[in-house]
Amino acid sequence: MSGILQPSRKLLAAIEAVLDIAYAATDQPVSGQELTKRQGVPPRFLEPALQALSRAGILASERGPRGGYRLARERRRITLGDLCRAVASVEDPEEEAKSALGRKVVHPLFGDLDGEVMRRLDGLTLDDLCQKAFQEDVPKRGGPDCDFSI
């Protein structure tokens, strides 16, 4: 996957982790260690994003030896835009443009594009991605198909 508007590795890993939890929804929380092992990333890379997702009310965190993360609300009520905004709080801040062309032309252009992308992401839910994974025959790691409901 390549392109001009490529999301960060941290954002992609966070989306994959939340989708992993949602797609194979079980009654047991998923440990951060389990998520990082499946993704092949170090815990220090993903853990700040998982904590930010927990603070944002997307994931619920449980402590203890059988602790981990689970969805804090139904997957149909969590959009990709929600995930992006939560993870943005732990991303490296963007550097300000030094030149007038950068500040007045280039950066605003990409800001407008970012707004369009976010509107599209706000229209996609975790449930949409789970349905896509099911259609693509992605195997589940857990038990029977279930969804977290309140």
C-alpha cells in the first residue's frame, strides 16, 4: 500500500488491533501482548494507541492476569473516524511550514483533503470492516460470531 496520503504505521496498527478485537468478539478481553504478537509489532509501539483508544471510550481496559482490551461499545457505533481522532492524540505533532507557500498554499490543501478523508472515514464502522473480513474469508481467532452490545 503506497500513496501520497498514507496513514501512519501506528494508526494502521491501532485500526488492525481494534478490528481484531471486534471481528472475533468473545467474552474474554484480548491482551495488548496478544495483539502486538499477532501484528508483529513491539508492545511499546502499540500500547500508547490502545491507551488512547481506551481514554476515548472506544476500548474498555481490564487489569489483571486475565486483563486486556474489549470494545467499549457496539462495533456498529464505532467509526474509523473515531479511531483516527483517538490515535491522533498520541501521534507525533506535524511540523509547521516555514515558508509562506507552505503555510498558505500547500498545508491548507492537504488540510482540505484530510477533511474529505475524515468525512469518508466517519461513514465507515467497525461493523462494515467486520463484514468485509467475513466476505474475504478471514479466519477468526476466537469463538462463535458475537457482537458486544449494551
